[in-house]
Amino acid sequence: MNNLVYVNEEFFSTNVSAERLDALLAEGWRHFGVYFFRYSFSLYNGKIYHVIPLRIRLERFSLSKSQRRVIRKNSDLRYEVRPIKIDAEKIKLFEKHKKRFKQNVPDSIYTFLSPTRGIPCETMEIDVFLGNKLLAASFFDIGKESVSSVYAIFDLEESKRSLGILTMLLEIDFSTVTRKKFYYQGYAHRENSFYDYKKRFQGIEAYDWNSGSWKALS
């Protein structure tokens, strides 16, 4: 992946089947709501980054020591998995969560999620609670053979809990229990960046824009 080809494509769709979603993800596509996109370069802080789509081949996944620590220190929390439902509590948590961004601050949770359930595909959520208080929520798509993480929000006052990692681990667990083959955690950069946390999982693969194939990420 030394010389990435330039890719910058998009389309809109309100109806994508589980099989079609698998095929799109396997070609490096992502989506926010009905907007589907894929690109091999991005610009951030005046610097050009090489974009790499990532996924985990679940048969090769195992927890690291640090991931086990994340699970242990959150053993006092409970979580629920259910079809997506955006309510006032999640919108309030989103407004708190977006304060962590200094650039490209999203306007609304609907920047990432469709306001209509089932459009463009089946989407689920994992809600994480301390007692009755919502600390985190993550949203993910369901394909026939894959699960794709879309977006996650969490309470910044609980940053020591590593809630973003926790929700990813819960999504991976859901993917394993439901016998999926792949878990897509989204885009990262080849260079060191804010997205490096997505690279720290066993069984990870990166999409090669040149060959159109997936290779183990060293």
C-alpha cells in the first residue's frame, strides 16, 4: 500500500439488503444514513492522510490484556442490545460527546444516523448504563455475514472507563454470538492519527485500494 490509488466516490440509497451491505463493506464503502461513500485520502489539520478501511476477521480475534482490563473496570455497568431508537436521552448524550471534537464538529446525531428505522438497512444499538444513567451508546449495521460499526457516543466525564473501546468490544461480542464473519470498525489512517485505537485489535485486516483485497494489518 505504498502508492495508494485515488478513490473518491459516493451515492445515496434508502434500501440496502444485508447481502448488498456485505458486498459494499468488502469494497471499502461506509455510510452515514442514506449517504454512502469511500475515499482513499483525507485532509486533516492541513495534512493529507492515507485512508485505510479496517475490519476484524472474527475467527482470529482474541482479547488483549488491555481489553480485558477495560472489561473488568466496567463490570459494574449493564448494557442492552436492541433496534435503534433515538430519544431525548441519547440526543443529550450526543451533545455532550461532540464537545471532544475541535474540528469537523457534527451538527446532529442525524449526521450519522437515519431518522427512520430500517433505512437504509437494519441498524442496532448497544446502550451502556450505570444504574439508570446512560453512559454510552453505539450504533451498528447488520449484514448477512458482517457487523459494521457506525458511530458511538459516551459521557466525557467517564473517560477513565474507556467507553469507546468497551462499546466496540460489546459489538464484537454481539458479532461473534450471532455468528458473523467480519466486524468492520471503520476508517483509520496509515499514518499515526486520532483513529489509531481502531488498529489495536487481534485479527485485524486492512483494505488495499490498489488490489481491491484485504490483507492482515501488521
